[in-house]
Amino acid sequence: MTNRSTLPLAALLLAISALLGACASGGPASEHSYLLPAAGEPAASDRLPRVRVDVAGYLDQAGLVVETAPTSVHAARQHLWAEPLPSQLRRALRHHLAAAGAPTRGRLGVSVTRFQGTADGNARVSGQWHYRAEPSEQEESLERSGRFDLTRPLSRDGYPELVTRLDAAWRAVAQQIADALR
């Protein structure tokens, strides 16, 4: 008879300990979403070249990417882009190009191969671009292209700092492109 009366008590104690254990663990980790600062800013001018931005496959995901070694990367699970990275990069690039006085016509294609944190504490942005001006009656068609590989050191740890430094490197890429097109 004592065996039967201890069984419900043991089950109750087990349920209470499981509940307390779940509360003590803090539950699932919270997610943080990030936007590039310039992605929220309107371009200073509507007169800009048509811009297309493509990113490497491993960058085209929700999580911010960090290199963990020269040949390996990790995509964060709780630190996510608030919207697809190519859309943010395109808007931020248009904003920075307008501020840098880029040409008003033509087509600009940018291929981003790196947009990530590095194991040695930097933000790294790499890729290439190609611009083609639309010919007019007075001008010939102009084509230019170039590569970029920029790093910006992180002044402190954390994903918010990484996003800020990635934006700074992206601004420098826009300046390089605008300078090459003048």
C-alpha cells in the first residue's frame, strides 16, 4: 500500500523539479535583429545608376557571418539580419553613392564575396563591381570595373559593433566606386 501512495508523490516531485529546471535555464535565447545604419537612410538623390547587389551563397542567409578560422565560417543563430542582406546592401550603397556624388545614369553591378567578422577582430568586406554608363548622343559608352577588399577593426566585442564596422567598410566601398567613376 505504501508503494501506491508514493508513486503519485514521486511523479509530482519529478514534475516540479522539471518545471524549476526549465525556469532556471532561462528558456530559449532571445534573437537580435540588425539593420545596416545607412540602409534606413534615403538616398540623397533619386538620380543614381541602377544598382544590383549579389552576395555569395553563404552570406545569403538570416544570420550574421563570422570567420572562425581561415577556412571556416559560422552563421549566428540569435544575431540575424532584420531583412535580406542584398536588399540592405543595395539601399545603403545607393545612399552612400548619392552622398559621394556618383554618376546619375548607368548600371552598377556589385558582387559581394565577403561581408563578415573575422577571427582576428575585424569587419571584412570583399568583392568586385562593374559599371556601364548608358550611351547618349554626345558620349560614348563608358565601362569601369574594380575589386575591393577592406577591413575595419572592431573597437569592442559584439554584434552591434560588427554591424557598425561593416557599414563603415561598405561606405568606403561606395566612395571607391564613386571616385573611380569620376
